[in-house]
Amino acid sequence: MRASFAKAAAAGDEAPLYFYSHLFLSHPETRRLFPVSMAHQRDRLFQALGDVVAYVDDLDRLVPILQALGRDHRKFGTVAEHYPAVGASLLATLQHFDDEWTPELAQDWTAAYQLVAQVMIEAAEEAADAPPWWNAEVVAHERRTIDTAVLWLRPRPDFPYLSGQSVSLETDIRPKLWRYYSPANAPRPDGLLEIHARAYAGGPVSTALVRRVGVGDVLRLGPPLGHIDFDVDSDRDLLLVAGGTGLAPLKAVIDQVARYGPPRRVDLYVGARTEEQLYDRADLERLAAELPWLTVTFAVSDDELSSLEHGDVGDVVLRHGPWASRDIYVAGPEPMVEDTNRRLLKDGVRPERIRSEVFAPSRLGPSLDGEVTE
């Protein structure tokens, strides 16, 4: 199955184009589930399928993720009757790009897809009493840099989530385009969510959130999905390493410790190329002044005039080690996450002590290993 999928994936844009053409021609009623422009949608299915295929022989890991996706897909208007249509178009696509397709392979794919669909459908049905999405009013919007904004949202009804989870957002400015963000605060009594958004070229939702959405606008939130998986039962001291808007889930971890404990030492390192890109610096310095157990260190890699520590954030972290006794959370752009993790492992940190989350604007949703976009 992995070899079969690899052939379709190797076809690049042709495979998702074939899939959606087959789906919309054979089941035109499904077209309304997707945005008017498919430019930002076409490869989404194959990204998700690649993740599913990677874990197809690890059901203990795969099933909980499929259950979360089944609950999440309710926001699109997906119902059980849509799954057979998608499955038929998927098999047609895989067969089209596999010159060694066999009846046995078709049988294996059919069985695997039926299992995936069954798990997702059952999870959606079990969540029938919960809203498929939540309306969330923008109560504050602060433009921190030319391409970064911090938004405060008030969901209605109450929006249940855990620190470190991600939520998908949709705005009427970009209908049917949902993008994932990590709240930057733990659950609060007033229910407000702090969202960090960075606009980038080709990012329709992030650009709208930064430059067009304002106070009083109403966004929609999908059900929360677990990613960075913060361990609330551990009492070990924490090392948090952030780059870009990867700061958001780590700031939620700090808020979680402040509100709910247990007491512990927390060291946060925030990396950027220049001082101007440290968009949340003032609020982090406020937190460090208010919380005696929190230390915040800023690092810049390309700002010779800055008085802050210089170097890649992973290098700066190691200067202040050792960290082998800590629970460690790393979030940010993929090169930064990989570099920091490599340095920590080389320095003697055990792999099970490190949890990381990649923020990648090239993807349209969270992958099975914790990747989040925009």
C-alpha cells in the first residue's frame, strides 16, 4: 500500500487534480463542501493520506487521530453518505497512477479505507450533541508587526480545549478555507482565546486575520485537536523553545502552570532573526516580571546591533544548559525545530523528554505528527 500510494504522490499535482475531477463528476453534490477556488485545497487530501499510510500498521496511534478528524470534519458538512464517494474516487486515482495495480491491492485499499471511514463516522456520530463549529467574536485585534497580529476571541457557546491543542479557524472573508492555530492561553474563566497569526505570501487566511479582520467580526472555530500534548501530570521543570508563532502553544503552557500548577521552574527561549520580529516581547517581559518561576531569554540570529543574545535559538539554549532533567517543548519553523532537537539530543537529553510541533505555512492542516499551519 505504501508503494502504491508513493506512485500517486510522485505524480505531483496530477494526482489530486484527477481525484477531485473524478469526485466532482461522479458525485457533483460534494462540490459544495469545498471552497470556490481549489488552489489551496488540491493537495490537502494527499497530505492527509500520506500521514494515514505512514501509520496504517500502528492502529493504537492512528485510531485516536482518525477519531479527532471525524469529529473535526463535521464543520465541513460532511455526513456518512459522503465517505463512499470519496473512497471510490480515491481508488480510481490510485489505480490510474499505478501500472502494477492488482485486484488484491484494490481489496487491501478498500478494506483500509473502510476502516478509516468507519472510525471517522462513528466518532462524528458520538459527537452529535456537540456543535460542529463555534462562532467566536473578535474582541481585540493588535497589529504587532507588519505581518503579525494577536487576536482575542470570545467563542459562543463555551469552547472546551486543552493547553497545547490546535483549533481551526474560518472567516467569511475566505469562506470554506479552514486553517489551524494554537491558542496562546490556557482555558480561562471568561472563555477568551488568544490567537497569534502571521501573514505570509500565498496565505489567504493568515493574511485576512492580520490585515482585514477587526474587532466585532465573527470567526468560526472547529473542534480542538491535540498536538503538542502537554503533560499536565508531570511536575518536572520545563524548557520551552519557540520560533515565530510557535510561541503560541508554549505561552499556553506557561499560562497553564500559572493557573493550575503544579509549581515548577520554567525557562522560555524565543528566537527570531531580528529584534523587530519578537512580536510578543512586551507581554513576555511582563509575565517574567510577574512570575518568579519564569525566565524569558530572547535570541536573534541576524541582528548585529541588538543587545540580546546572538545565535540560533538552539545554540543559545545549549549555552545555558544542561537540560537533561527537564520536560522540553519545542515549537516553530521546521528548520529551527529540527536544529534545536538535534542539539538537545546530542547534549544528552533523552528523546522521550522532548515534544515538538512544527509550524509550516506550506501545509493546510495539522499532520499526524503535530504539524500546524499559518
